[in-house]
Amino acid sequence: MPPVGMRWIARGLSSSSGMNRSVKLLVAFKVVSSASLLPVIFVLFLQGRGFSFFEIALVNSFGSLVTVLAEVPAGWMGDRYGLRRSLLCGVSVSGLGILALIGSTELLHALGAELIFCVGAALISGADTALIYNCLESSGEEGSFLKVTSQYRSNSYLASFAAKLVAPPLFGLLDILPLIVSIALCFVGLLLLSAVKDPAVAAKGEGDGSGSARGRVWGELKRGRYLRAFGGMCLASSLLTVGVSNFSVYVAPFLQSLGAESSALGLALAVGSLGGYCGSRVAPLLVNRFSERSVLVWSALGGLSTFGVAPGAGSWPVGSVFYFIITCCSAGFYTVASPVINRSIPSRWRATALSSLAMVDEAMFLLLDPVFGWTVDSFGYDIYAVWAAALAPAVLILLLLALFGRFAPGGIAGM
């Protein structure tokens, strides 16, 4: 990670006196994880090793399939054997996957490395956020989870932006240098996690995990107290992700179609990271001014509406502004949605539930991405308006089901 990134982490660990030490370490871990150089040069690395675009797509699809299959079992293992242990195992396995990728010269080797890496990523997914919430809950500070989420999400956008600046020059010097740096970041992550304490706290009101407590949890689920809020928020988040992620995938050729030169394209794409940072930072301020319900509904509709009108941009600077608005709105939505989703989950199965959300996201992207690409190929970027018109009502209905009504948990219904 660049020195400036380490200064952000050090500043975060020395500030926020209301936040316990384990939470600070976990926030630093999430920022370090976002600074990985592997995603930036993954395609270039495989291309340099002689892989065709079809083989690269096959490796990516295989990784998505592994992630979908591994998410829920990995989350269950975290809840069953400890979230900190799950994170330590996940970082170690991911590092081994990157190491295996260094020596990949054939498709079978690359698939094996992708398998190892994605299993490690599944062990991390959900467990990190769940452990942050549990640590805050154990010290009675769960009300500050929105602030913590804003902090790690915004700093993660900056770390990711720094990685995009650093990775290409390193790759130009030697193709394995970005992978070596990514492995080093895994070691930094292990050092941070080794100092974290897992409180292993049960959700308030659920007792000590006895049979009667488990019966109460499942009884509440059957009555829909948690399931409607969790299910509605998760599906709404997944549908929003479908639109935003696919727009991000095709944003470079979209801006080029509006006349963006290669020299200006990098600056235009950097606007997306800036939008994500601003959305994550502004979201808590909007919640304090209005309410969680309002921010969730309007940020989702704002992002999808902008996504729908983006094809009408007459020039690439206007298209870049639309891209900024989309990433800003979606980042604000995810920042506010995270504490809402966590409040709707009993802590005994929080990692499993969050891993289920990640699995749904990955499955939707795996299933709908080819459809999205085909529609763009067939009808051009004007198809964004159709996608937005289809996604916006579905997201709105799901949010209304999750956030309103007598079955919403008290923490949500009272927002």
C-alpha cells in the first residue's frame, strides 16, 4: 500500500475514541484489503501469459461459480467456529491463491489458483462486517455502526483509487510485482487481524445460545419479523448492484462513444471513485438530517434514474457527471443499508446471512451479466433506459416491504 494509505490507517487507529480497538483494526483491515493490486492487473497478467479472452472469461466465470457455492458454507463456518478465525484462514488462503497465480502458464493452473483465491475470499466475505458489528455490539456502541461503515467505505474507495494508480507502472516494470505487493498486503492484513478480539457475543435478547433461545430466533423468523426486512433489503441491494455494476463494466466504451480520448479516459473513470467516496461520506449526514428510510429510497431511485437517462448525455464530460451521480448514490445506499441489514439479523447467524447476501449478488451478476451484455450489443446504450425502468419499481417495492409495515423489526420500523 502507498505510504499515504498507511498514514490514513494510522490516523484512524489513533482517533475515533468512541470506537474500540478491535473495530479500528478491522476498519484498517478492510482498507488494506481494498488496496490489493490484483483486480487492477488480473486481465493484463493473464494476457501476458498467453491466455485468450475466452480463457480469461472462463477463469472469471469459474471464480464466480466457486464464490456462489462457497459463500454460505464459509459464513456458517465463521458463525460456528469464530469470525476472527474465518478471517485469518480466508486471508491466508487468498494469499496462497495469489502465489499460485504467479506460476500459472496454463488454463488448468489458472483455474486452480482462482479456486483457492475465491475460497479464501468467501471466508472473508461477510465475516469482516459481521465481526465489526459484533465488536460494537459487545461494547454497547452498535449505534455508531453507520459512522464506522462510512469511514471504512470511503477510505476503501481512496485505497482502491491508489491501487489503480500504482498497479500499472509496477506491472510495466515486472508483471509479477503487483502480485507480490498483493501478497505483502495479505501479511499486513494477518498482522492487523492477529490483534483483533472476537467478542463472540450473542444478539441482545437471544440468551446464551441455548435451545430455547434458538427456538425464539426461528419463531421470529417464521413470523416474518426478521425475514421480511432482511430479504427485502438484500434483494433491493442486489438489484441495484446489477444496474450499477454493469454500468461500471461498460462505462469506458460508453464514454469513448461520447468522444472521450484515451488520454482523458483515465480521469473520467477516476470520477467513479470520487463519487463513491463522496456518497459514503455524505450518507451519515443525510441520515442525521432526514432518516434512514428517506436516504435509502431516494439514493436507490436517484442512482437508477440517472442510470436510465445516461444515454442522453451529449458529451463525455456530461457522461462522467452521470457516472459520478450513479456511484455517489449507490455508495450512499450501501453505506446506509449495511447497518439496517445488520440490525435485522440475530448475531448467532450474522456471518451466514451476510454471506447469503453476497451469494445472491454474485449469482445475479453471473446470471444477468450475459443478458445485459447481449442487450447492449443488440440495442446500444439506449437499453439503459429500459433496464432502469424495470429495476426501479422492483427496488422501490422491495424497500417498502422491508422498511414499512408491522412485520419490520423495531429497530427498522421505528426509523
